[in-house]
Amino acid sequence: MNSPVVAIVGRPNVGKSTLVNRVIGRREAIVEERPGVTRDRKAVDGEWQGHHFTLIDTGGWIADGDSLDDKVSAQSEQAMQAAEVVVLVVDAAVGVTPEDERVALLLRRSETPVIVVANKVDDAGHEAAIWEFMGLGLGDPFPVSALHGKGTGDLLDHLVTLLPEGSDQEPETPLLDDPELYSVSLVGRPNVGKSTLFNRLIGEERAVVHDRPGTTRDAIDTIVETETGPIRFVDTAGMRRKARIDEDTEYYSLVRALKAVDKSDVALLVIDATSGVTHQDQRLAERVDGAGCPIVIILNKWELLNTEQREKVGSDVERKLGFLGSPPVLRMSALSGKGVNRLWPQLQQAIGDYRTRIPTRDVNKSIRAAQSAQPAPHGARVLYATQGATDPPTFTLFANRELPPTYIRYLERKLREDFDLGSTPIKLRVRRRND
């Protein structure tokens, strides 16, 4: 059973993300007191009185905006169509606006149950203002202060009565925050095509794509069923150097992106091939590599380069990203889809490497050969080795004395080479044991 979907919709800056955070009890959605912070659909798992549901936080719905506003509004409308229940959030302090009326008209035409939430009712003195929203034709509004929590309990009590039968059972499919899911994050500078590639991979217009840098503000994740099982794809905000971040929203976007990388099993580092490998691409690669996350380099917009430019970009990758070892490098066009199909075998290989289990006999044979070729200094040696875990491969080395970090890296490299582990992270734990 899948969790029923509850879409949180409304015009910009009425408090949709604040309400989502209040319901789930943590700051998951980015909130700021100005319009346009939420742009993509973001799904989070919620629960109330034993009932499970998936909340979809949407960007502000705008009837007559620019091309980016139109895409954000389209995302909101898709969420309405997919939902079992729609929560329309309005601003009690402002009253009914033309945008509220336009959204209400869309919702009245559907058969989906709708709850009107009059937000920003911070005290009893503001409750009288909510009855103006009866004119939307969607029933009695619920007075709520999402910021302070006032009225949210009554709202949720009513919400769960509208959920389909079975919502009081644990979902059988993996939830978005299931730690066992293999996770793939898309990272890169702003405006390199991450969201376009994300949409291409998951097969739908899930993230807003626009040629304005910084369109994606939050980390957006979606589970995709593949031949090797479910994979969580995470589209992150464009990551810029901290010194160039000049607003709170962008700072929190960076924090979410870094958090997504830390939790990922593999990262797709998307680089705009028309710009080449920039200094910022190098810094991002260092940050991802430091998290112990295997990297697949994506050279996007490859079709826009001529032969000479392609040779230069290939040389830049070897020269500027050489510290990554030998990560897979894929050349593609996320916009047209050309070359994207080559990514799936690489992901399957990365998943296989990540879950590799090597017999103890073979591990010790590899370590003995490495020590024979290059003994450790000061008489140190590994007496015995075994693989203790997978996801990623984790090895325990029992040594007679402390091993220098450089020698541990040497052993790691030999294990990677001997067992063809590609760029997957390897953990080595050294324990001292007396002869």
C-alpha cells in the first residue's frame, strides 16, 4: 500500500512550507518571509494518530506570471491532480485575493476533497476574518497559525477522516527517508542542467527547469524502480562558494545540498561542458570526495561543443579532477536525452561495487601480496584481514602495530584494484593485535 498523497497548495507566501514543517515536526521545507522560495514539489512523509500520508509541498500558484512562474504553477497543478486530499492555504491577514479565487475555481472543478486552511490566525481576535473565505465555495475554513501550531491538531483530526481506507496501516513500499534505499544525488554549480537531468532520469517533469540560475532551492527526492531495485534520486540546489552566498535561503539550500551528499551512496557531479571544469567544480568535487561518496562525472551540454572544445574539456577533467582517481566520465545532453542511457549501466556497476562481499581468503591473499610488494615501515604488518560489512565494503585489518595513514591508503588502493571496486568508497578499520 502506498501512503495517500496530501497536496499543500496556494498562492505564494501564505505559509505552505511552514505548515508542512509544523505537521511533520521538523524543519524540512525551506521557509522565508518572501514569495517564491519554494519552487519544486517536495514530498515528505507524515503521520497523525496512526494514519500515514505523504505531504507534497508546492510552489506558489500564480495565474499570470513569467515563464518561471508558469512552470511553478504547473508543478502545483500536477500535485493537485495526484492528491487524495488537497489543502488550500490562504492568508487570513490579507483576505481573499484574485489568486485565491483562481485556485479555488480549479479545485471546485475536481472531485478531490479540499480543506481550506486560513493561516496566520495567531490569536482569537483574527478568527472573525476567516469567514470571508467561505466565498471560495470549498467549505468552512480552519483557522490555523502554522508558525505557532495553533489549530493544527484540529486540522489534522479532520484531514485523516478524508484519507482513503487503509491509511492507518504501515506503507509496504519504501518511504522516501528509508535509510536502506540506494541514494543518488545530483550536484553541481547553479544552472548546469541538474534538474533537466533529474527529470530525464525519473521520466517526468518533477523539478522546475528554467534558465535562471538558482531555480532549485531545496533537495528534491524521488524513488524510481529500476532493474536493480528502487533508487532514490536527489536533485540538489546549485552549490556556490560560501563567500558568494548572500541570502539566507541560498545558505539553507547549500546546507540541504551538502546533507544530501553526505547521505548519498553515489553522486553525479554535473558539469556544464560549455564552461569547462571551473575552479568551483574542483571545490565541489573535493567536498563530495571528502564525504566518501563515489562520483560519476557528467559532462552536460556536450552537443554544443566542437571537436577542439571537446578535446580541451577532456584534458581539463584529467588535469583538474585527477585527485578523484579514475571516476566514470559520461558525455551527454540532458535536454535531448542523448547519451543519458549510458548512465544506467554505470549506476548498476556502482551499486554492485557498493554491495560487494569478498571471501576472507581472497582478502588475505590480496593483503599478503600488497605487503610482499611493499612492506610497511618499522616492521608493522597486517596479520589478518576480513570484510566485516558491505554498503560500502568495510574491511577490518588486524595489525601488530600502528599502520601509517599513507600505508593504509596503499592497501586501500590495492584492494580496489584487485577486486575491481571502481570508485566506490572503501572503509578500512585497523585494530592492533599482539603477535
